[in-house]
Amino acid sequence: MVVRSILAGCGGYLPQQVVTNNDLAARGVETTDEWIVQRTGIAQRHFATEGETTSDLATKAAQAALTQAGLSAHDVDLIVVATTTPDNVFPSTATRVQAKLGVTRGFAFDVQAVCSGFVYALTMADNAIRLGQAKTAVVIGAETLSRLLDWEDRTTCVLFGDGAGAVVLQAGEGQGDATDRGIISTCLHADGTQYDHLYVDGGVGSTGTFGHMRMDGREVFRHAVQRLSEVVDEILEKNKLAADAIDWLVPHQANQRIIDGLAKKLHLPPERVVMTVSKHANTSAASIPLALNAAVADGRIQKGQMVLMDAMGGGFTRGAALVRM
């Protein structure tokens, strides 16, 4: 028998403030609903209100996931938060979530891999569970990206939103093959030579300011389908599986055209791809757990089904996770 990290619960939280494409145009952004929808598939996004922090969103998503799992804060011994927009430079947002949840033991830390952050965080928590360092982990992707946007740059400010998604992992046992429930396999990569294609032009160690989002959209799009396809091929080959073994693809929700291109390469029909980008926009590390939670909540994803999650982000981090629910 081998130790597996079994997904016991999902949760999500979106701020109450909904901002449509027309709302952005009314705010003075030089854009239209048609322009945004045609290029990205995005119709609306959620923005955190003044005073609403990343840890606030993360805590609400975590509470929802624990409730679904039938667990409480007393069961948790690990919290990993994937975020690009922490409450403070330090301590970690995860420790703030730990306090807000009322968790009094174990350990907590943040992971920064931008849009790939949730897959990275899931991998870190899975490793800790496999090594016996934790038994119950809460893995969260949470972002308040609206605070990094340059409202004069219509090529980026229309793409992003705020939100948080979470999963609860619990240690269990399996046979050591792809029939097991839980995290079957993950893979992670990064290519720092592509750093300048997607970044924030500020930081404590460089400018002393937080900066704004900058993106070379053509280059990101050009790399995205290829790089995402590569990690999907890698994880399927590693586990000796064909694409038809996948019940659901839950990809990073950046752009509908990217997701459509990836599904086409995998020969997956649209009805087996979870798509929330039209309502959530790109919520970076929060996008996969938010999409996963939506599909679990509405009954599409069922216990025993195989789910493939994949993402690519700034620094050209990328990764995939294969999970049997």
C-alpha cells in the first residue's frame, strides 16, 4: 500500500462586486464588450472591495472546503496558499489564514508561481502528506489581482479578476496505480528565460513599489497551448494513460481560445472541459480551484472520475496534476 492525498472537499469564494465588460468601458477603459469577448471569452469578473484582503477571500474558500469535507479547523495540520497578491510582504498569507480559521497546530506557508501556483501548492501539500509530515492539508489559490492592474493598459486590465478556491487533502491508502483515489501524479516546470513576457514592473527588492501587470500577449498566447500540451503529454505518459482516460479537464482559466486549443490537441469534446473564464476572468492561482469547485458543486464532477488540471504562468511556470476524485 502507498500513501495517497485524497481530495476530501472543495470550496470557493468570489467577491460580491461583479464588474462586466460594459462596466469597464463606462469607467473609461478604451474597450468594448465585443472586443473582450471575441478575444478572450471573458464577459465579467469579480473585484474585491476596499478593505477586503487576499486572506479574507482565502479564508472563506477554505471554510467552504472544510465544511464540504465534514472537517473543522482542529483537523488541519498544513495550510498552503498560492498567491501573487499576499496581504503583506511577510508573514505569509497562509499564516494569516491559519489564524482566521482558528488552526492552532501544524505549519503554513505561501507558494508564488503565479497562474501555476495552485498546481505547485497542491504538489507541495501532496509531498508533505506522502512523507508523513501532515495528515490533513488545506490548499488554497487566492488573488486580489485588481490591485495590480494598470487601467490605462486595456490589453491587461480587462483580463483579470479576484477570487479564491480551496481543496482539502487527507492522507489515505492506495495500491500505487492510477486506479487509486487521490492525487495520482503531478509535474512542475519553469523557464525563467521567458521572464519578461509576463511580469509585474515593481517589487520590494527592485523598485520599492508594487508595480503593475505587464504582458506580451502574443508571446504568452504563442507559448501557452504548446507548453500546456507538453505537461499534459508528460503526465499522461508518466502514468501510461491515454487522453481518453481523462473524464474532466480543469485548466487554468486565462483565455477561452487557449483552452479550446488545448482541448482540441487532447481530442477532448467541449462537454468534458470545465470552463469558467467567462464569469471569473483570469484569477491566476485561484482559477483552477474555483473551476474545480464549480464543477463539483453542480454535480458534473463525480467521485471516482479522473480529473486533469494544468496551468502556465509568469516566469513561464507550468504544471499539471492528475487526480481521481
